[in-house]
Amino acid sequence: MIKTLIKLAIIVLIANAIWRAGSAYLSYYKFKDAVTDVAIGSRNKTDDQLREKVMSLAMEYDEPIDPDAITIKREENRLYITGSYTKPVALFPGYEYQWTFSLNADSAEGAAFRRQLPDP
């Protein structure tokens, strides 16, 4: 009986950790996709306008990126938005893992990928 309860508690802890890690990654992925959309459609905007939009998206997706960590680079017909941040993820009760995420949005690669997607 007690062994079963211990096994069940371990399974619940592992499932909780997987859920929290998956939720954090899904949020990051949605944020990164939204920033790629900004890079595709905002080549004529200033760096400050782009940075404000990225910060707005970070707040929307609950991603703790610092405005100073966002780098915007332009080359010919391409726009790159890069950055890095660390997000605490509570995997287990009393334990937070500091997960580092890297943001790399490229207007040309994002646009090429979007053209390959089938229409819904």
C-alpha cells in the first residue's frame, strides 16, 4: 500500500515537471513565432519600434526578456531579431530550474518557411 502511494507520488511529480517544462517551451515557441512574424512584416520600422513590439509580445506570452537583450540587425533585404533570456521554471515543489532561451528571428527564413506551409 505504501509502496503504491510512493510510486504514485513520484509519477505525479514527474508528470507535473513535464507539464511545466512543456508549458514553458510552448510559450517560448509561440513568442519566437510571433517575433518572426514581426521580422517578416516590419522591415520599414525603426529599431525602437521593433523593440517595443517585441517587448509587447514578451509581456503577452509572459517571457522575461530585457529590452537591452534584444539585438536588431539589418542586412540587405533581411531583418534579424536576436536575444537571450533566462526563465525560471518550477519543475518540482521548492525547485526552480533557470532555463535559458535564445531568440533568433530572421525575416527571410521565416517568410520562406511560411510560403512552404499548406493553406488551411
